Amino acid sequence: MEPIVVFITAGSKDEAEKISDHLVNEKIVACCNVVSPVQSTFFWQGNVCRENEVLILAKTTRARFQELITTVKLLHSYETPEIIALPIIDGSHDYLKWIADETAA
């Protein structure tokens, strides 16, 4: 089991909650934290943009990552949503086991 944390930005709290609820209900992730607001500065279509966004921190396993990507793209309003995964290199054994148990296919 390879636990990961996935960062997903959304345009609104409602959108973040909709995505989070779906990911948890489908057991694609064990947990989502919704952090709002975050200010993002990025280059898009030839311009520097600054937007208030909402950040989802989703805990899952590497085995579920491709399903997460597919699901988020279906639910997301952005043309190119941020979906990036970072490995969890260590953590509470009980918490990491919970992630694995909750996301077991």
C-alpha cells in the first residue's frame, strides 16, 4: 500500500465540497480536507492570473490515483484542474492503515 496526498484546487467551496463528497462516498479517498481561501498566482493563456481558490487535500493510495483523476475531471469546472500527488513517506501506522482500509477496492 502506497499512501498519497493529492492536491486539487477548485473554483469555489461548493465545487470543492461536491468533489470531496463524491470521492469519499465512492471510497476513492479516505478523507478530504477543504482549505479556503487560497490565493493562486499562475500563468494561463498568455497572462499572469491571480485567483482565490479552494484547496482539497485528499488522502488515498497510489492504486486509486488514476480513478481519482478520471472522477475529478468529470466533476470539475476547470479545463485543466490541478491534480497532483505526493507520497506520504511516514505517518501514524493506525492512520495509514485506515487510509488503506477505506480505499480498498
